[in-house]
Amino acid sequence: MNYSRADLTQTDATMNQMRNTVYELARFMGKNGIADLKDKLRKMGKNIAKTYIRYWKPTDEVNISNLKDVITTIYQKILNSSVSIELFNVEKLIKVQDYKCALCKYQYDDVEIAGCEIILGMISEIINLINKDVKNESSVFIEPFEVAESRAFGNKVCIQVYQYKIGGRG
């Protein structure tokens, strides 16, 4: 069967092949001395977001009042994941605990990167693209900060952390 990209956004697809590919890519790049794997995975996530948002977006604007709901919806819809979210207003951080991270199901002793680096790039880019043309001072823009914990490293959950700014990127 031939599916369009729009068709694929409406299906429940398994992440097994993507997860396996990410870790094989990490091994390959490590063996070949390719640097900045974290940045490359985040860029991959941003590229996925640029394609995905053409076919689905959860809202027309993201602001501080709907930020948690929008992030939860994106994780559920795209990654079939269950998350809890905390906002740290002083530090301008968003901490997402991902209990079913699609890219970090197993611990990998031979890989020093978490697959959910891709998720950091994808989620932040989706939100930034939603707000790209919104002219509202309360719009939120986010950037990847860190993967604080990962099931790929043996932790019980993945914890992805984003930095946010209200009213603009710069």
C-alpha cells in the first residue's frame, strides 16, 4: 500500500524500527569519529517537526496557560507517550517526565547518547513553528536544554528538559 504523509499522521505506527535505527546510527557515528551526535539528533527531530506540522498541529498558539496541555498532546499524539510536566518559572525550564519514551525503551551499554535527544528537537520545533507567525507577547518559544535522565542509560524514566521564553525567540 502507498500512504501519503498525511495518511501516516493518522496511524498508530510502531517506533521499534526508528529506535533501532537511532542506536545503530549512534554506534556507526561513534565508530567513525563523527562529533556532535547530540546536535545531529536534535536537528533530526527539528526536521521531523517541520514535515509533521504540515499535516497536524495541536493548536493555533502556544502560551504559558496552555503550554502543558499542548506538550502533553504532542507526546500522546505523535509518540503515544504518557508524560507529566513541571514548569519552573524562575529558571524558565520545562521538565517532562516521559514514562513510555518511544526512543529509549532499553538500556544500551555501548551507546552514550539518549534517543530522546530527537524528541527534544522535535517538540521544541513544533511549538516554535506554531508560534512563528503569531504576533502575541504571550506566545512561548522553547529550546532543547538537556536529557536529564534516560531509560537508555538505565534510569526508570526519561526526563527531557526544555528552556522557554515568553514573547519571542531572541
